Amino acid sequence: MGAACSNIFSCLDDDGERDKINTGASVKEKYMKFRARMNTGVSVEKLSDGRDKYEVLMKIDDDKKTLVFRFPGSSEDSGLPEDTDPECRPQDIGRISVRRATDPDPQVKEFAGSKILRASLDPRDALKAFILEGVNEDGTQTHINILCKDENDAEELIQGFKTKESS
């Protein structure tokens, strides 16, 4: 028992490096990796109401303050996702929060995720999905439903957005 308590207490005195115990990386290192990935862009699937899911490149724009969506392998001249999907408008990164697909839906608390995820996502893929919630300049809310290629990719992005929220 003494050894277990010793290990527990050593976890509490870690000079801000608590995450290294389980993952081998500090919060700062994880966030820097997230920013590097988001600067180049991450390919994800966007789920919307009344349309099929489609692939977008989600990235933080060169100004380091704006989340933007692009079609993979295309230029702005060929059209942008926001042209047909208003949820894909550029978003101020400081006004975005993230929820897991398994978190309670604030609109319908007895259910998880969002109405769109419940309607279009296989429950076995819930750990691959999350919802970005943005506040537009006019004060309206935008909910962007994202599906990643795997659970690890989703977790890395969720943690990156959560770290951004707390910084």
C-alpha cells in the first residue's frame, strides 16, 4: 500500500508535466504538434444536415487566428466549402470550443453528440467524431460536425482544441 501511495503522490508533484506519465508528451508538446498539423491542414469528413458527408481540409490559416476549411487538392479559385455549406465559414479560433460525440448534447441532454451525428453516424464510430462549436460575428452559433479517419486522430484534434481553449 505504501508504494501505491508513494506513486500517487509523486504524480501530484510533477511541475506541470502530469501528462508525460501516461503519454510521454507534455501538454505543451502536444499543443505544438496540434498547431503544426493544423497549419498544414488535416483531412476530415464534414457531416451536415440534409447532405452527404464530404471531405474537407481543416486548417488554421496563415494568420494563426482563423480556422478555415478547404477542399483537398483545390485552390480558392475552384470554390470553397463555405460557398455551399455556411457552417464552413472561416471561424475565429479563439471563439471555438470542442465537444466529443460522446459528450451530452446541450440541446437534448438525455442524448450524446448532436442531432446531425445521431442521424448520420454509426454509433461504433462515435470515438472518431467531435463537434466544433463556434460563435459567429453576429452572435449566432455554428456547430461543425467532424468525422476523423480513426479514433487516435480524433483524440489528438480534440485535445489540441481543448488545450487551445484553456490557454
